[in-house]
Amino acid sequence: MRHNLASIRREYSLQQLTRDSVHPDPLVQFKKWLSEALEAQVNEPTAMTLATAGSDGKPAARIVLLKDVNEQGLSFYTNYKSRKGRQLEANPFAALVFFWPELERQVRFEGHTVKLPATESDQYFSSRPEDSKTGAWASKQSSIISSREELEKKACQCAEQFAGREIPRPGFWGGYRLLVDSVEFWQGRESRLHDRIRYNKIGSDSNRETTGSSDHIDNTGNKKSAERKGTEGNNKPDGKESRISSGARESWTIVRLSP
Ligand SMILES: Cc1cc2nc3c(=O)[nH]c(=O)nc-3n(C[C@H](O)[C@H](O)[C@H](O)COP(=O)(O)O)c2cc1C
């Protein structure tokens, strides 16, 4: 290779991120960053890496597109019989990662997936262009095929089969929603001293593994710090404060992590 990979590095200096400036609800904070990514016209703002592991525990990762985000979580669509679909069937836990280099930002989600209700998948499927609909019927995603011609022939057959009528959603194709247990916002900073702010849902495993500092915030954004309540709360004896916040539905601890 002509390139010296070891010498490739970039300084990050665009912005900073503090525990006090983030929204108490991580999904609201995410929507704010996503809007900024859209406004900045970053490349593929909705592309996210989806990591899954089946019953053998071996992870696999690939890009999928975010199609919705609401207070319940993040949605994407795929073939339920694909490799990822089979892995999620065996083990619903998954992680999603966004990287927006133009903004020097990364967002990481962990949680478990549920299939979207059929009506929600139907609605999204019906909004897709015709050739995407026939493509979904034609592709046995992740299976071995003999040639590109085989795939194109199948797509043509499906297009003929459905010509002149509404193309229904295949039963093997639909959406998943990641129900979020933890979210980490990463903002690149100078000298590799990046800002990392992580939310852990209270009651989830991710919260139990928390070390570091967090604060208590209610859903109006007011701090419910241990001092005001007159209790030790989540303030740790080593001086690492905890911030706890309540979003629309959940309560979260918010901690700063070492880069
Ligand atoms: C930019 C981009 C967007 C993609 N979006 C999706 C998607 O939304 N859904 C999907 O099933 N595959 C999508 N893919 C293809 C997947 O990365 C992957 O190749 C495919 O889903 C098969 O993965 P699997 O064999 O692990 O199941 C996308 C790939 C790229 C590069």
C-alpha cells in the first residue's frame, strides 16, 4: 500500500459538549443533533451501523438507514429472514452507531429490538418507490445467488406479477425499533481529549455498569440534585457527581466518560 495509514490523523476542534448543556431526554438530544446534521448537509445523515449477535455470540455489523425516531426509539427496515433478521430473532439486543465526520460527532445507542407493528411497516412500505417494493420481493437478502442476472430476472418477474396493482408488503420484510437503554454522544476535541456524555436508563443493565458522575434532572429540565433534596443521592464519595434526568417516559443517569 502506498499510503502510510499510521500517519493519518485529524484534529477535532469544532465544538464542545457538556453534561449541563445536554437535554434531559437523550432522544430529544439526539433529534437536536440529527437536525444539525441534516442542516449541515452531511453525507448520509441517516446512515447508521447496526451491530447484532446471534445465539453464537459472534457480532456482525452493517449499515442501515434510520426511518423514524420517536420517544420509543429508533426504527429501520429490513428483510426479517436476512442474517441480521435471524440474529435479532435469536438475540434481540443490538447497537446502533452514527458518525457525522463533518460535525466531528458520533452517537452510540444500545438496547433491544422489537418488530414494528404490521400496520406501521405497511405504511412505510407503501410510501416506497415501486422498484424498491419489487426489489424487496425479489431479494432473499443475505442468501447466496449465482449471478447478478438471476437477481435482475427475479426483479423483472416480480414487477410483471404486480403490474397494474398495488404491491403488498412481503411478510418477510418490515421494521424493527431499537428500544434504547443507553446513548452516548461523542464530540471530537483537541488533543484526543474528546467529550463523551452517556445516558443510562435507570433500571437497565447499562445503568448498573455506570461509573463516573451524573445529575438528576426532571422532565422540565430542572436539576433535582442530591444537595437540594438533602440526600446523598447519586453523588459518589469519590466526588464524581451523578446527574439523573427524566425524559418523556424514562429516567436516565447522565455521566461524563473519559475519552
Ligand atoms: C448506505 C447504506 C444504506 C443501507 N440501508 C439498508 C437498510 O435500510 N436496510 C437494509 O436491510 N439494508 C441496508 N443496507 C444494506 C446492509 O448494509 C446490508 O448489506 C444488508 O442489509 C444485509 O445485511 P445482513 O446480511 O447482515 O442481514 C444499506 C447499506 C448501505 C451502504
